[in-house]
Amino acid sequence: MTTPYYDPTGTATTPPPGCPAHAGGHDGLRRLYGPEAEAQPYALYEQLRKEHGAVAPVLLHGDVPAWLVLGHRENLEVMSSPQRFTADSRNWRALAEGRVAQDSPLLPIITWQPLVAFADGDAHARLRSAVTDSLERISAHGTRRYITRYADRLIDDFGSQGHADLLSDFAQKLPALVLCQRFGIAEQDALRLGAAVRDMISGSATAIESNQVVEKVMRDLVERKTRQPGEDFASWLIGHQSGLTAQEVAEHLRHSLVASMSTVINLIAGTLRKVLTDRGFRGSLSGGTMTLPDSLDQVLWDDPPLAVVPTRWAVRDTTLAGQQIRAGDMVMVGIAAGNVDPEIRPDLTVSVHGNRSHLAFGAGPHQCPGQDIGRAIAETGIDRLLARLPDLELSVAEDELTVVGSWMARGLTSLPVRFTALRVEQQAGTPAPAVGAALPDAVPQRETAAEPGPARKPRRRWFGWLRR
């Protein structure tokens, strides 16, 4: 996760020597991309804020110009004004004028698709209703049971070793297992699909191949659920009164899975990192002044899983925070920058417990419809992990944790920990089922399967460790 650059007093300050904020592109505009810019994104945001105010001109890959919105209020204005700032990427003037290279890494993100994320008006209302209505049919109580069940099985897998990488062993696997179950995807395919999603968004040499894997799984799922509908997100999308086509259903399943999985992974990992490295954060939890849901919001303020959303374009010539923006200009929502706007957070060391006005889930017509299930996976999974491993601690120095990513999002590469090894008790002759095997009392791929039975409420034993 990203962390703002602070001076010893704890306040945001001038970029450190060698910071990317000192490097610029042509016409004096600063590049938002590249290793230098991505090394200290918060320092770059503050430099841009000093130079331009709440809205700054920047350069994207290939030095394509765009606007980055830095102000909290201005971000809300962009997200809540589809009549001025459309989500339809076919309005992007730079693309129409041939200024975007055919191999630009922007195209997979920006290219128009028949998705709710690229629609406005009546088209958006039709697609949005199908997504939100279908998500609302997912049982919150049942979802938390599955989260607890899968979290326990993952912990059992590594608990007896006394050490683990909480990123690869827990944070990356739990969202894949839970989301696939809720979507109607067979459990034995969940971890393979999760790995394909992570590779697809990493920009690796095999990203295109991984994307094809994800697309095929979605097409096959739509075909199967059209023949044999069940109690799952895919079936509800197919049967919704909006009458989505098979392609629209497959595209929305893919988009929902990719967006949810990547952000929840970062949210889990970022929150665990805070718990393991920030004594003040741990103290607030142990003292009862901050609940686990509050802790998620603190992370969503300080280290949002998604930093920049490049999916708005000016419908007509307009003015925003004094900047003259032309029709067809890309206007990017700066989630991370808006969350540290000094207009609303003059002192970043002051707690924001209980304040959910952060930008992490967006706002307006395109506000994230799946935020409840994402929060549930992170909250319940972390709660179960800390309850079962109360003496969890980093097994490396904090400065050895590595963060990588892009101008849009960044995340940890690993989160190694150690703890007292668990004794996983099993009935004689009954080995623990490995993750990926079907649950004995709830087989996800069987559409008629009932929700699993009530899970035992976890004890809050980890508070004792947090007081240390």
C-alpha cells in the first residue's frame, strides 16, 4: 500500500531529494507514470497541489495529456455530475485524434465496453439496476459464514508451520474463494481464477493469456447458469428483468470479479500491515476507541486500494477549480489525493474513525455497488485471523516490506509473519480438507446447496496481544 511522505512531526512535507515530483515531461507537465513518479505518489500529489491547486494537468503513458483531480470536493463534483463528466470513453478526444499509441497500456483500461462503468443516463440505469438488484440478493449472513469457513481453512493450511506470507497465503486467496462461491463458480476453480485475475492486471508477459482464461471462465459460467440457474450472482444477472445479453452478463461478471478481487486483496493486506507496524493503530484497537470496521475506514482514507480512476471525460468545455477543461479531455478521479486534501484533513495524524466520507468507493451514479461484500470479506477475514493467531508479528523489518504497482494502484509484494504454531485438531482418520476441495456440507457448484450452518463466533483473544 502507499504511504504519504511525512516529516518527523507527522505532517505531509516537501518531496524528499530525488523524488519524482522534481521530474517533469514536455511543456513542464509532470508525468503520472513511470518508476520515478510511482515511487512517491503522495509527494507528487502534494507538489501538483502546490503548483496547480485542486486540479492539475499531467501526462500519462506516451505523454498523453490528462487532468488529475486532487481536491476532495472537486472529486465529488466530477463523480456526481455525469452531465458534465461522462464515463463513456468514446468521448476521449486524444484517442479520436490518434494521439494514443495502439500498444498503449491505457487502452485495456480505457477502451469502451458494454459495461455499467462506461455508461450514463438510461443505459447506465438499465445495467446498474441489474447489478445492484442481483448483489442485493446475496445473503449477507450467508456470505459471512462462508468467509469464516474459508478463512479458517486457509489458516489451518499454514497455521501449523508457525510462519506464513499473509499476502499469498491469505489476502490473495480469501477474496477469490468467497467471491467465486457467491458468483456461482465452482470452488476448485477459484484459486486458479484468482491467480489469472492477478496476473491479468499486473501487466506481465502472460497478462493477455490470463485475460483470455478469465473471459472463457465467464462465458462458460453464463452458458451453464443459463441452462441450470441457481442461487448466485451470475444466475440473477441472467434472469434480471433488464434483459442483459449473454455478452453483457459475461462482461459484468468479469468486471465485478476483477474490480472486487484486486481491491479487497489490497484492503486486507493494507489493514494487516497497519496492525503489524503501527503501534498507535494497534493501541486504538486494543483500547476500544477504534473498532475493526473503523480500522478499515482509516486504511481506506490513508491507503485506498485504488489511487486513481481514469474513467471520466468532459462532455463540453467547462471549468473546474479554475482550470479550463476542453470537451473530450480526460478528467481522472484522484481518490488517494482527494483523501489527503488539506482542505478536509489539515492534520493527517488526526484519526478519522467513524468517518466514511472517503473517496475509496466513489460517489454519485457510479459509486461502487459491491462495497458491502468487499468490506465483509476484509473485516470478517481479518477478525478471524487475529483471533486465531493472537501473537502474530512481522518476521522482517518494516522497511524490508516492498510496495510495487502503477499510477492507478499499488500494493505489497509480500507480508511475512511468524506466530506460535497451531495444533489443528482433527477427528481420528479425518484429514482437514484442503482449500480447493468441495466443502462437505455446502458444495458451491451445486445450485441447490443450502447455506452452510452457523459459524462459531470468534473470540477477541487478539486484543490482549495488541496491548503489548
